[in-house]
Amino acid sequence: MTKKKQQIWDGNVRDAALTILLAVDKQQAYSNLLLNQTIKKYKLEANDRGLLTELTYGTLQHKYTLDYYLEPFIRGKMDLWVKWLLRLSLYQIEYLDRVPDHAAVNEAVEIAKRRGHKGIASLVNGILRSILRQGVRSTEEISDPVKRLAIETSHPDWLVERLIDSYGMESTTKMLHENNVAPIASVRVNTTKATVQEVLQMLEQEGVQAEQSKVMPECLHLISGQAARTKAFKEGFLTIQDESSMMPANVLNPQPGWRVLDMCAAPGGKTTHMAEKMKNEGSILATDLHPHKLDLIDENSARLGLGIIQTAPVDGRKAAHLLQQESFDAVLVDAPCSGFGVMRRKPDIKYTKREEDLSNLHDIQLELLNNAVKVLKKGGRLVYSTCTVNKEENEETVKAFLTSHPEMEPADLENLPKELLERSQHGMLQVFPQDFGSDGFFVAAFRKKTE
């Protein structure tokens, strides 16, 4: 088994990772938010930040695989925290390099003593040392290929079956393995303030290595360093954003002077991207169901020096009753979705989403689009996007939308590189995590007929 290289860290970071994992499981908390809160609370240094992230995400990402490995060594019931401690420890043994096996075991025993008692510490010690002696069983023992893939990549059976039905075994296998690989860190250059080359030089002067993407010209891939800690970020020369989520603003292609509606705008990454595309000329109304999230858009707009964005607490499903009919040149509906395209950033999604949730999301997405049509001018442009790879929320939502709205028609996907345009069909494009190291993402474009 290939191991990732990591430095050795202390038990406090392991204990913090265990606390996060338990909160994710018991309280359905978001792992990414808890990680950020923990890092800020304890003011962790770069090494510990990286290690805490590795431990938390890695253990979550491989949960089903770790359980498959642990199962032959566990007898009877055990407390939830003990199970997570075993997963956390086995993750280090099986997947991390430069962490001696005995160190992982010893730290697990110490945590068991602190959180429980000697009996639990002895149990943890016994299980982990048995695994070190005997090794873990092979997934080749699983005869059903779908079940084997689900265990190997730690995804629920129903989701694996659904993706295979949609995209075939080969593409699905690549996607599920990619979901367990850390994403490329990327930023978007604020082209109203500087060129890509100028921002590259700024980052280099601050010790951050980056290179321009070959897919999205305004995107930079970070090789080393943290963009959020740079002067370039604080002064509004860049935004932290995944590369594939830069597609909607490019596809909408809003022009200077347009009036644009962003219906599900928070936290504002796509809103500010559109403002930059418009050269900060015109107006954008950024709405969101949750009023407190609008503050994030205002903060981002101020940092980036973008003055054309106005925010308002509006439920997009009621937008047609609250906003003027046919008053916007363009509308972006970046809809709430299952998030199956961002599972490597939010591995808890794999375990919290249920198949029955998908139909509800499909209905919400159609409600949003139905409202968007009414406030869009004749001849106006509408873009629908999601960060999922689920066809029911993507192609099937588009099909249902066009069927119920004869006044709308598919539109060309503008302003994307040739290699992406070649893969688009009928004004739709699905990007997978394995395509260029970004999130799984879907985008579709429509035009409102003038007659």
C-alpha cells in the first residue's frame, strides 16, 4: 500500500482530530468548519495544521475501508469514541509514512487512558498490536465488484451503484479514488486590480509558489505556501476558489453595464468573479436564503474593491414575487445540491447524504429556475450550476426545466477553454474530479427567447 509522507506529530493533535471526528459523527457537524475553528482556537503552527487536516480528512475519507480492516479484530460492542480512536490509529499505520507503527499505537493507548481507563487502553493496545502482527485482510476477498469498490474507496453502496449506472465502472472507479486525494489548492486573480503575472510576482515575493492554470487563465495553482496569509490576499488581489467553480461566471459571461442576479450567492465567490468579469461596471444583486451569510459577500466585495454588488436576504424560490419581472440581463442559479463533486473537501458528505434527499433537491432546483425565468429579460442569459455529479440534479433538472419552459432554449457555453467546450453537449458540461484535479462540477446555459 502506498503511503503518504508526513512528519511525526504529537498526541495533542491526534486528540484534537479525535474530537473533530466524534463531533462529525454525533452532531452531523461539518469537518471543514470544525478544522478551521480548531486551528484558530489553538493557533496551530503550519506543521500541526497540516497534520491535523491529514488525520481528520484521511480518517473520514477511508472510514469504510478502515472498518473493513478492523472488523476481524473487534469482538462485541464498544463506545463510539473508542471505535474512532481505532480508525484514527489504523489510518496512520496503513496510510501514513514516517509515523512509526509503535508510535501510533503508543499514542492511541495514552489517549485511551486519558479518555477512558486502563481496561480500554489495554483493549486498544491489544487490537492494534494484533493488526501489526497479522496485517489487514485484502479487499480482493470481496467477490461483488460494486461492493469491493465501495469498500476500497469508502463510499456508500447506493451511491457507487448510482454512479456506475450513470457513468460506467471505469469512470466511476477513477472518480471514487480521486475523491480520496487532496485537491489542488487554487486561487482566482482579481483582474480589476492586477494581471495574472503581477499577482504571481506578488506571491513569489511573499514566499508562495504558484503557477498559472492551463484550463482557467485567471486561476493560479498553489505549489507551496498559504494564500490566505499573504498581503496579496488581504489587499484584494486574489480570491481562494476551486478552479471548476470558476466556470459559472465564465459561462454566464456578464458584460460591463449589465444588471445581474445571483440567486444563491453566499459566500460570494461566484458573485465577485462576475463583478470582476464586468470590470466593476453595472450592478449585481446577490441574494441568499440565510441573511447572516450575506455578511461574507459584503466582506469579500469590500476586500476586493468591488462596488457594484448589493446584497439582500431573498429566498430564491420566492424571487419572482419580490423582484421586478424581466428586469435582469443575466441570472446565475448556483443551486443547493448534494455536493457529490466536493467529497474530497467534505468527506462527511459520503456518510450523511441519503438517496431520498436527492429528489427533494431536484424539486428545490426546479423552483429556483422557475423563479429565475420570470425575472430574466427577453434575450437574457441564465446559467445553472451545481457542485455535484448526480444526473438527477444536473441533466434531469435541465430536461425538466426546458420541458416546462418553452420560452427558454439551451445556449452555447461561452468563454471556456476548447478542451472543455469539446466535451459539452446541448449547452451542458459535466466536469469530474479526475479531469483536471478540481472539484466535480456541472454547468448549463440557457437563453430566454425574444418571441
